[in-house]
Amino acid sequence: MIEVIKYLAKMENASLDEVISIAANSKSEKRGSFDKKTFLEKVIENDNQ
């Protein structure tokens, strides 16, 4: 998985360290992380927006 993430970072002209930093600082604050072993099972989209 690391090799895939490194390649995707390269495609976005970013380093692996930048990707890790962004993930650590923004995503987990907004949406949570796997620290509590909680995961998303389903997404229901509302078409009435």
C-alpha cells in the first residue's frame, strides 16, 4: 500500500511526507481516524440538495 500511496503522491507533485502531514493534520480532525477502530459502513446521499 505504501508504494501505491508514494506513486499517487508523485502524480500530484507531492512527497510522501506531505501526504502524511495532510492526513495527520486535517482528515483525522474532521472525519476521525482508526484509533478507536471506528469505520464508515455506508454513505447515503441526499438528492434533495
